[in-house]
Amino acid sequence: MAGSCLLYYITDRTALAADEPARRRRLLEKIAEAARAGVDYIQLREKDLPTRELESLAREAVRAIRKARKLATGNRQLATALLINSRTDVALAVEAGGVHLRSDDVSALEVRTTWEKGHVGTAAPGRPAVRSTAATLAHENLLQAPIIGASCHSPAEVAQAAANGATFAVFAPVFEKKDSPAARPTGLAMLQQACLTNIPVLALGGITVSNARSCLAAGAAGIAAIRLFQENDVVDTVRRLRSL
């Protein structure tokens, strides 16, 4: 399993500092750290932010990821994609890699339709758009199909996400969460059942380096977490997870 385990860092800036400027700074540092470490996906999950502030933070996150990739030229493992939680409009505006959908959100099919429509009419009729090389490359990157993650809490929801065209599903909570003891864990047997679908399933909820192996053994394609990445050295965490 080493090297093939997908890793997904879900952000929570409120746990990083007391005041907002410090939270934002620390979060961007953590995002850059995760990108340098080769984390596959980062979900910007700052649901309390107004649209304008979320978009501003998302733009900075995109820049941080691109800078990390540029500084590590030649390392093909650095292909981190930023996903915006539930906001296709913001993802399009900041040229993110895609979106992450809640279990009660719109379908992945709707996201793909919106994504395609978001790139229609980029040039005036009869006139080709004029762009710099950098802008052209960014535009071409946007034309790629979006990466769509979907939150799921049952095998049936995973199957529905797959049918709707999600890229991968995040199944939770597998284990009991310290900050949400009332949330009933699904357990490894249910995770194993969810992993029988034809899309990758990532395990979330109470995941540690110690119990991650059991999730992978149950069929999970990878690990999703907040605290596991945010409260630890990301390089070391990634190395340990990919050595399982």
C-alpha cells in the first residue's frame, strides 16, 4: 500500500489560533506544508466565512500550493489539488481543482454541468481571447474536469455519489471522534462495505497513524483528516501513512 494511499487534509483554521489574522496566517502555512509534503487533496472547509473572505482566503491557498509546487520542480509527487467545500462558484473564481460536497448537497453531476458552463463565453464572438502564456495555462487547467469529493455516511450514499459522478467519497465517522462523542462511529465493517463501490473511498473520523492501517486493510483508498495533519508535522505524518 505504500505510496498509493490517498491523503486528504481538511482545514479548520479556528483550531489554529485565537485571532483571525493569526488563524489565516497559520492556515496558509499549514496548507503550504501539506502541499510540500505531497498531500493529494486539501479541502478548504471554512464554512463560517462570508463569500468574499472565503474567496480571498481560497486565492491565497491556491497561490501557496502553486508556490510549493514551483519550489519543488521535478518532484512529480507534488500535485496537490485544492477543493472548496460546497462552493462551486468560489472554486471556479479562484481556479481551484474542484469542490467537496456535503451529504445533503447538490449532486456531482450538477457540479460538472456548472463547471462546464463556467468556461463558456471566455472570448467575444468572432474574436479569440488574448491571454498571456501564464493566463492561457491557467485557463487550460480550469477546462479540465473538476475533482469532486463527496461526504458519505452509509454504503448507499457512497453508491449514489458514484452514480452521480463523484471522483471519490469520504466515509465518516469510522471511529469515535474526541470532539464529537455523540456521533456514532460506523466502524470498519461498514467501511469495508462502502469500499465495494467503483470509486475510491477515503476513511474519516478519529483516524490516527495507528488505526489507519486497519482502514486501508478494509479497502479504503486513503485517509482524510483534520487533526491528524493539522496538529502534527505533515511531512512526518505523510511518510508514516505511506509506509503502512
